[in-house]
Amino acid sequence: MIDDRWRRSLVLLTLAAAALGVVLGDRLFAALS
Amino acid sequence: VGPTGVTVRGLLGYLAGIVLGTLSITLLFLGMRAVMDVGGACADGGPYVSAQPCPTGVPAAMVGGMFGLFASAGLLVWFGSRLDGAATWVVALGWPALFLALGFNFLDYAFHPPDGEATPVWGWLVPGIVFWLMGGAPLVVGLAAWREVRAGRSGNRLSQSVATSPIAFARRAGRPAPGPSPAMAPDPAATPIERVEFTRHAWSAPQPLARTELAGAAAATDDLVADLTRLADLHAAGDLTDAEFVAAKRELLDAAEADR
């Protein structure tokens, strides 16, 4: 069973990864156009 | 890292899925805006002369974004399921994220059209509303269900399993549960026949109303015969003493009489 602390870390990592994806997508689009 | 069974590879695969997912949605979002800037449609290639060529980079961004979304979903399900059952559900957020993001573009352009048209631009407003409904409705329903499950989690493991099972919904709707539930555990002090009755009622599925209306009398007789037979079997097997058998039989017959 996964404890709450680990789950909180996972949520934070997920949010960070989501933000990174948006930034990378923005850069990639700028590079393409 | 983390609890047993979680590997660095699994975690990185899952995070790569998240990055790829939001990256793809961002590409689609920006590509869509670029197309809307030139009027909402464009074409490239083929044997025709395109009246409106696509802005540079848009075809690559759109195609890449779409395939990226599928790849992201694959990564999330594959690696997320190994990390934590709940992580798999992140993939479900892709749908509202995509439709709310693209719907935002429609709504934005409906009220702030690039060519200074009269607002709202209905051609953008209607798809904007449709997209927000498509993205928002599952999100609202999903969040409500998630809160329900969380509320169940705050209790002990038993209530957790009940809160997430169809039993909980059936009971909340006021119908008998489709199986035995913790609240219906047989009384340890009950006589054997009471325990048998508990098992029978606990497992019986909710009966449609028509059954009692149309064939009530016949069904009642059948039930009585079945109950008496079961009782006789128990008696013959030695599970019931003579006194218990007589008392239980009397009770069944009295109940049947009262129902009539």
C-alpha cells in the first residue's frame, strides 16, 4: 500500500512534469514556426 | 524509490508520460490558435493551389501533438499502473485538459477575434461552449466520484471497500445490497436456521416489482415450499434439533399465513 507522503510527492512530481511539458511544448512550437 | 515495487524506471516512464501529454496539448493549443489567426482553416500539399496555406510549423505541431497524446496515454497507463493504481487515472484527466484548453481558444476568439469582427463571433462561441461541456462534464462527475471514494477512505479498510463498491451505491439508493455487507453480518448467537435465512436474504438480488405484482401468490407458495424443504433437510442432517425444527416450521407457516 502506498502511503500518503509518497503519494504527495508523486502529485508534486506530476505537477512539475506537467509544467515542464507546457514549457517544452511552447519552445517546440516556437522552434517549428 | 518509494514503496515496494516502485522502480526509478517506472517513475521516469510515468513522468515522461506526463511531460509528453502536456507538451502535446500545448502543441495542439498553439497550433489551433495559429490556424484561427488565419481564419480557422488552412490546407497544404495535394494537387490544388491552397487559398490559405497553413502557418509554418502548424502541420507538424498538430500531427505531432495528436500522436504525442496517444503515446502519452500509453506511457501513463503502462508505468502509472505499476506506481499506484490511482496514477492510472491521471490519463483520464487528458480528456478534460484537451477539451477545456481547445475550448478556451474558441471562447477567447469569440470575444477577441483577430480581425475585429462584431462580438461575440457565434461561429467560435458555439464550439467553445460545446468543447467546455465535453471537457467539463466528465471532470465534474469524475471529481464528485473521487470525493466519494476519498470520503470512504478516511474510515477503516472495511468502509473503504464498501464506499467504492456497488453495494454502497445500492444501499444509498435504498435498495437491498446485491450481496452480504459488513453491516449485515450474521449474529453469532443466531440459531442455524437464522443463519441460513441470513445467507439466503443477503445474497438475493433486488427483485423487480412486477414479480410480486403478477405472480405474488404463486411465488409466495414456491418460497414457502423451498423454505420448508430446506428446513427439513437441515433437520434430517442433524443441524436442527426436533424442537428447533418444529419451532422454525411453525414460524414459517405463521408468516405465510400472515402474508395471505
